[in-house]
Amino acid sequence: MPITSVTKDPAALTLTIVADFPVPLARLWQAYVDPRQLERFWGPPTYPARFSRHDAAPGGLSHYAMTGPEGDVSRGYWEWLSVDAERGFEVLDGFALEDGSPNREMPSMRMVFTFEPTDDGSRVTTTTHFNTADELAQLVEMGMEEGMRAAMSQMDDVLADLRTFAADLPTHTQILSDTQVRISRVIRGRVEDVWRAHHEAALLQRWLLGPDGWTMPVCQVATEVGGGYRYEWEKGEERFGFEGELLESAPPYRSVTTERMIGLDAPGTTNELTLTPVEGGTLLALVITYPNAEVRDMVLATGMTDGMETSYRRLEDEVLTPA
């Protein structure tokens, strides 16, 4: 059990949990900023979490859902208030409605995570600040302390699993729900450079090509929220493309776009790109929302993941690696 102390302070309206781990500080930090790892321990074993959004940056949001053994779902959100890499972060944590918006009928709390090295590894101190004594009592009675103990008891296995989240692994696709998938890969490059490579036409045309032999003669990038973009590829007589609108942009860590195939009268997708600095480079997470499960499965069956991996290798080798 990694938890070394739990302290309730009714006068200060805080609950403080200290946990120690025999791993380097960078490894512990990465477990919290990588949604693939965080969702393996944030929920108790009987209520595993799934993060559909995780912006480890000031002003960002995280959305998660914990599903119980009977199929019951408890949703939550984080509003990111501050981030100091490998030292700590602060979030507003609360209950959420089905659409991810805050449930104002339930308490929210401010959580401060502090990371520090120790002689034997590293430590994370989680201090939860409650608004009132009644809210503290309510959440403790709901099992918050026991839930956090159960959740953090899973962390040793996550931290020991170096291979699943290694920086040299290829592109991975994870199904999040009937309509959502998450594409993940660590890109060997700085966040700022990976962002530029996704938002400058001259760079996109060098790497976003999929399998060998394709070119990108049309690359019109959306430069502001509400603007449109259009990408077209060709190989011999073959040609296809996508177009859409930029819905959100928060350089250099998050952008949201719509996407639809040119000339196809069918519902498109919403694509949420998040970039997070991690050991070894930049964790790219792309959450794609499809109109239904059938479309999701049809697109995945085209070999999309393999094509994206070819493009990401090209991005590393020909754009991000100095000549």
C-alpha cells in the first residue's frame, strides 16, 4: 500500500493523503498527466475510470466517467488551475452531468497535488480543500477516503508497467465508448514543435501523408476559431480529401476540429487533439467522436492506425529531427 498517511483537518477543511513510491519523480508525474495511466488508478477497482478529455495545462479540463459492476456511471471533471511540471498541479474537482458539465447540486473541491523526490524514490501529497465543514463530512461519509485508498492501491502496478507506456511504442487506438476512440503516441519532439507541425501548411505537407507514394497538393489550414480547413491527397489517379472547421484552439496543447470527407454526404467526426510534455517527448492524444459505433468500426477497419503510424514516423524523422 503506497499511502503512508491520511490526515483530516476539520478546522482547515482539508483532507491530506501522502503516498510514497520507489520510482523516479518523472515516472510518478507521468502517471498523472497521461490519461492512459491515470485511468488505471483514479477510480477504485470496482469503479474503473475512463478519461475522454485530459488537458494537463492551466485553463484546461478533464472529463472522466467511473463505471460500476452493475453498469452505473459516476461522472466527474477537473478544471486545471495551475501546473508546475514535476512539482505539482492544482485542479477544481467536481461531479459532472452526462454531457460533462458540472453538476451544481453536488459539492466541488479544490485539489492540490504536490510532487517531490525522496531518498527512496518520490512522493505525491494530495490535499483536498473543501468549501464547508458540511461538504467535508458529506464526502467523507460518501466514502471519499476509502475510495482514494482503494484507487491509489493500484498505482504500484501502473508505475511498474514500463512497457505499456514506453515512448518508443507505435500508435495505439483505444475504444473509449460506442462513439469515441483515443489515438495515442509519444512523439519524439518538444510540444511547441509538434504543435507547429500540426498547424503550419508547409510542415503538414511534409509528413501528413499516410503510406508512401501519396502527396498533399491542397493544405489549407484554419488560422482562427470558426475558420475552415481543407486537406487533399493524391496518388496517381486517386484523390480524396477532408474539410472541416476549427472549433477550439489553445496553443500549444489543445485544438478541436470537425472533419468530413469531401464529396461524401454523411455525418462527420469531431477531433480533439491534446499535446502533453512527457519523458521522451510529447504525448499526442487524439480523441475522435463518431456519429455511431458502426461508422467508428468501419473507419478503424480501414487500417487508419497503421497509416497514422507511418505519418508520425515521418514527422519524427523528416520534420522534428535536425538535419
